[in-house]
Amino acid sequence: MAEAFSVTNDAIDPSLADVVKGNQDKVAGWMKGEPGAWGFLAGQAVIAVRGQAGRDLADMERRLVWSRMWWWLEQVRARLDGPI
């Protein structure tokens, strides 16, 4: 019997990293405050994790995905704004 997928930071981080890497134009747009950039990235994150889980996500799981996606974006911003 297959183990149920659990939406945790450790489980979803690889998918979220792929969303960041695969959508660098939208990440740049998010950093510039472009309308729609966050919504696009949040949606892509949910789609990626939903595919990984093989099922729809519960409301709390979607909120965790959004929160963690925001964390990833903040990490990108910190790296770009920090010392070289």
C-alpha cells in the first residue's frame, strides 16, 4: 500500500524550488511588484504540489504551499539584496 503524501516543507521544497527556477521572469516581476506575478507563482506552486501529491490539496495545505512559496521568494530577494 502506498503511503499518503504529506504536505510538509521538506516534501514540497523541491517542487517549489523548481517553480522558482522555471519562472525566473515572474520571480523578477514579483520583486518589482508587478501585478499578477505573485498570483501566478502561487498558482504554479499549488499545481506543482498537487501533482506531487496526486490529489487536490485541502485549504490548510494550499495555505502552507503559499506561505512556503513566499518564503522561497524572500530567500531569492535576500540573496540578491545581500552582500556579493
